[in-house]
Amino acid sequence: HDERTFVMVKPDGVQRGLIGDVVSRLEDKGLKMVGGKFMQIDEDLAHEHYAEHEDKPFFDGLVEFITSGPVFAMVWEGADATRQVRQMMGATDAQEAAPGTIRGDYGNDLGHNLIHGSDHEDEGANEREISLFFDEDELVDWDLGT
Ligand code: CMP
């Protein structure tokens, strides 16, 4: 199959009713959802997911935020999917993100930036994050019929 990438609507995006919009944008782009889960992240999963930020001053706030309410975790598939999704998300700091991007259109904050996507530069990031959130049998192989 094509490249798979991990994407998550964060608690602020869920609160603001943006799950459907994020899904629509990725569907419209021609990417294919192969896994999706509405869930509450617990402390342990938050620590694992953000392990690389453990020493940063914003780590505690980050864990508090990501566990503050439900998220919608997804796996999307497509050629160069990781880079495509990152382009559509826009810059990490939503204040800097270009209009037309998801963060640029809806976000106004560095921490509350609506959506997470795997890092394109970090080769293992996708596999690591997908397996942290999904069992293999929760991912569905199907054809978009294009
Ligand atoms: P994301 O790239 O999804 O994962 C790490 C998150 O840490 C990032 O989104 C931001 O929301 C958050 N983050 C990065 N830098 C800072 C910062 N200086 N202060 C607060 N949050 C930050």
C-alpha cells in the first residue's frame, strides 16, 4: 500500500466541532482514511506520544492539554501522505500558519493548534505513532475506486 501517516484532531479541534472539516479536507485532497478512533488519551499514552519533548519547558502543559478531552486519531494513506498532510496542516504555530491551511484557517495559538501530523523529517515517526494508537487489525485495506 501507499505511505501511511498518523493524524489526530486534538482536544481543541474536537471541542470546536472541526473533526468533520479536517476529515473532509483530507478526503477532498484524495487521501484515504484507513483507520479512525474517537478516544481519550491517558497520561501514559501522552507521555509516550510526546517522549521527544520530555525535557522541554512546555512538556507538562502539553500533556495536560492533550489529555484534557477526547481526540480523533486517524491513519491516512496516499503517495507521500506525510508531507501532504503536513502541508495542509500549516506551521506549528497557528498564528504563523498560512491562510488556506488547517491551522491557518482555524487556529490562533502555538499550543492549541488543532491537529497533529507525523513529522516528515523523522523517518520512524509514522510507524511509531500508528502502532502506539492502533492495532494492526484496526487498520482497513480498501480501494478508493478512482
Ligand atoms: P505538535 O507538533 O503536534 O507536537 C508538539 C506540540 O508541542 C506542538 O504541536 C505544539 O502544539 C506544542 N509546542 C511546541 N512548542 C511549544 C511551545 N514553545 N510552547 C507550547 N507548546 C509548544
